[in-house]
Amino acid sequence: MDNPSNDKNRLITAQTDLFSGDTKAGSQLPAFSVSPTFEIEKELLKKSCSIIAGVDEAGRGPIAGPVSVGMVIYERSFILSPCKEIISRVNDSKKISSKKRSPILEIIKKYSLFCCVSSASHRIIDKTDINIATKTAIQNILKKADIKPDIILMDGNISFDLGIPVIPVKKGDSISYSIASASIAAKVSRDAIMTKFDRIYPQYDFKNNKGYGTKKHIEVIKKIGITPIHRISYEPVKSICSDSDGLLNL
């Protein structure tokens, strides 16, 4: 007789293929809407998954500052019967203006079972890479979490070995309310961090560019060098420092 845990693992594996866009062996992607839903979560609840965490990061591409990772968990009863405030306001953080994100985050905190953000510094990113830095931030959340998820839905196509099943979901922040909520939490937290750095290094316009390599940002680096929060493993910072014989504004 098969072990029930093996059945659960096989079901989770099947879901992983489905939600990551793997259409091999005749599988088809669910017909999700453009806006987030709890459809993925509901399917997992049917597979005996009870505590489902949505995870997303903010700050993968910038040339300065940390990467921030959000994790949000909604109760089973809420997933099955969500309130109008969540349904009408939560979406991919990139589709929400910066002024609206903070109020929406307060709504997420109000209705979620768990909402937390952890950041991995530019030093960790430079020492390892962005994926390991992201994994480190997730591990930090799990270490201090009172509630342990039994499965994680993560935006993107990368999965990590966390001792918990992880389902990567392409464009997950536009598909899953759990992931979209995590994306808002991560974005609000990271934007606040970069706004603080803007006060320390006002020449770099971190308040507006959030560390991304805008034309103005790169011009400032070429003129006066980098700050201690720039990612020296990222281009064009790496090449600029090399070409300028280690031009640093430390």
C-alpha cells in the first residue's frame, strides 16, 4: 500500500509542473484570469495543504540596495471566502501606485494570518548571488515565524530547497492573492529602505529610482563614484569601478 505522504508529494509535484507552465505530457495550464485569485490556493487545500504561504521579492534588478522578500499566509477559511477589501484592492505591486501600496498593506496585515518581510543586503548579493540572497531572506522569515507553512507559492520560475515544498508560479503576483500580497509587502518595505538611503546619499536620487540603473543614476556614478550600498557584482557598476581604477565613494 502506498504511503499517504508519497501521494501528497506526487500531487504537489503535479501542481508544480502545472503552475510553473510545464505543459509536457499533455498537461494544461489552468485558465486563470488576469487579476489574482485564490484558485491555486483552493486547489492545494484540496490536496491536504492547510498552511499556504505566498512569497515574492522586490529588488532583484537594482544596482544598489538590498533585496526584500515578503511572505503572506491567509487562513483556510479566508481563502475559501475572502473579503471584498482584499479582492478589490490586492494585485501585483507593479500595477499599484506607490501611494496606494501602504494602505493596501495595512489591509493585508488586517486579514492575513501572517505577514512578514526580510531583506538581504547588497553585501550578501555581492558575496553570493541574487538567488542565494533571496533564499537567505526567506530562511530568515521561516526562522522567526510562529506559523510554519507546509507549502510555499513563489513568484517566478526558481525553486529553493527550504525543507518545505516550494511551487514556482510564473507571473504569480498576477495570479495568486497570496503572492500578490507578498509582493506588496516586499515592495513597501524595500521602498522605505531606499527612501532612507536617499537621505544619506541624496545625489543618487534613491527615493525615486529605488536603486535601479536609470540614466541619471549611472551618470552620477560615473561622475562621483559609488556608495557603500551599490552592488559591485552588478553591471554597469562592476565595469565602471574597473574602468575608473576602483573609483569608490566610501
